[in-house]
Amino acid sequence: MRWADQAADADDGSLPGLSRAGLVRTVQTPEFEGITFHEVLARSALNKVPDGSGLPFRYTVNTMRGCSHACRYCFARPTHEYLDLGPGEDFDSQLVVKLNVAAVLRRELRRRSWQRETVALGTNTDPYQRAEGRYRLMPGVIRALAESGTGMSILTKGTLLRRDLPLLRAARSSVDVQVGVSLAMLDDDLRRQLDPGAPSPRARLELIRALAEAGLAPHVMIAPVVPHLTDDEAQLDALLQALAEAGAARVTAIPLHLRGSTRGVFLDWLAEHHPALQRRYRLLYSRGAYVHPDYSSRLRTRMAPLVARHGLSRPAPEPEHGVAVPAAAGSPAPTAAATATQPALTLF
């Protein structure tokens, strides 16, 4: 790779938001054709989730911004606008890499105020997208969390996670480790349209199998369920059967939602590839970002017996170490029940 040939003082005049983000240099390489990396020095690593979000965690870490999976429906697309980048092609190809994320995280985890709450990874952009193979940010993040006594949950579509299985297995001996894989369809032709940069369904099933064999009881996010494209009973039944055979422990299904500028990106894709569905989508999303409640109710009714049939309702595993991770002085220790989890089948 010709990384050494890139200028450290690259002119980012067209990217004023990145100047505010601590830009170090801008890098391109033939091995990542069509992608530009903006390497930054992060000021912080831990992100606090806003109160009232309804999420089962309060802190996240994102090693990168933007994602080469290029999922047409990605809810994180609007975050690129904070950097004066576009939510469409820029989100897929202008990737921001936090070079020092592990070092900054270690510093933050040493604070006396840190309560060792579970930290979620992969909630914004995928930590195991292809660029992680070059930058290797996640091993440092995992070690920092485990050595500080902080539990973690990881969600990914990236098969590169298999590289870190020994590290996660070791971390699980001292802290709670929950791992999830996102897989919403078995049709690889449709996947190429919707998730053109993501690994194939077959590759992700093999990742799920590897996680199960490592004793990590993978939780699969069937997300998003795309109305009229991935939601009929035969498709869902086949998907759940494949997940069960691969060793998935439980599933969460989330219907497609279209917040902010993601709505325009997805609907432009729909108009090009499935124009006959445009009227149905106008009705389904007439109330805003979230699908009509009647759709969620029908999907729940359709999925519940399939989940039961395929045995995808196992609880999250107890931590291997058998005791709760001790909390910071003056705070109660979290129990395994408190750190684990979401229901076997949830529809949002």
C-alpha cells in the first residue's frame, strides 16, 4: 500500500467539518478504490446516549464515521452532515478514522467517575467494516474495555470480527461480552442492491456459526425488515431456519425506519429499482420516519410462531466469570441480569 506517500498536511478546504474533527491527513490507496480516508485525532471516545432514547445502553464507542457497507437504509447517514459531508455517496466513500480512539478510551475509563457500564460498539457505523483490516482499531478498544472491567456489546455485519474471536473469548473471562450480527435477508441479489459493500448472507451465516462455536451465543438483528421486499412468511421462515442451523441464540426484528436524510437516499433507490412500491411506501411512512403501527403488528404476528418453531428465543448467556463486574467505588455492582439484555423477539 502507498500510505506512506500521502501528504500529512493535505488540504481539506472542501471539508470544513473535518477541520473541526481534528483532521491529521487524507489518504487514498488502490486497495480501497473509490474510498477516501480522513484520519483524525479524537478528543473523546465514549459517547453518552441522550436520556430518554429508550436504548438498553447509555454509552457507545465508534471507531469510524461513515461506512463502506453502503447500506441504502442506514440510519446513521445524517451524522455525516455534521462534518459538512453528504449523507449519500459521501457516507459510503468518505470515511473518518479515529486513529487514537483506543488511547483516548483508556484515559476516559480511568476516570474515578466511570461506573463501568456496558459500552455498545457498532451502534452508528460498523466497527468491522473492511477498513478495520487496515487500521486495527478494535483490538485496542476491546482490551481497554476488558482491562478496565467494563462489559461490552458488539453489533456488526463484518466478517472481520472472526479475527478478534480469541480476544473476545479472553475478555469474556472477566467481563460481560455480548455479540450480535445483523442479517436481514438470504437473497444475495437483493443484498447487492441494498447492502452493496457488506459481506454476503452466506459469509455472515458462517460468522454466526463461528461465534456459536466460540460460546458467544450470537444475537441476530433481522434489521431492517424491508416492507414488501424481505418480509413475506416464506422469506422469514427460510431466514430463521438458516439462523437456527448456524447457531444463533435469539433474534430481534426491526422494521425499516427512515429518519432524516436517510429517507431521501432510500426512496431514491426505491424509485430506481422498485418503482411499483413507491405508493405503498408513501402510505406506510405517511406518519414520518417509522412504519405505520399496523405493519409492525402484522409483522409481529407473522414472526412470533416462526421464532418459536426454530427455537430462537434462548436467553443471553451468563458471564463466564460467574460474578458481576465490580463497579466503581460507591456504586452498586451490576448483575448479569441487568447487563444482559434484550428480549428474544422485539419489534420496534
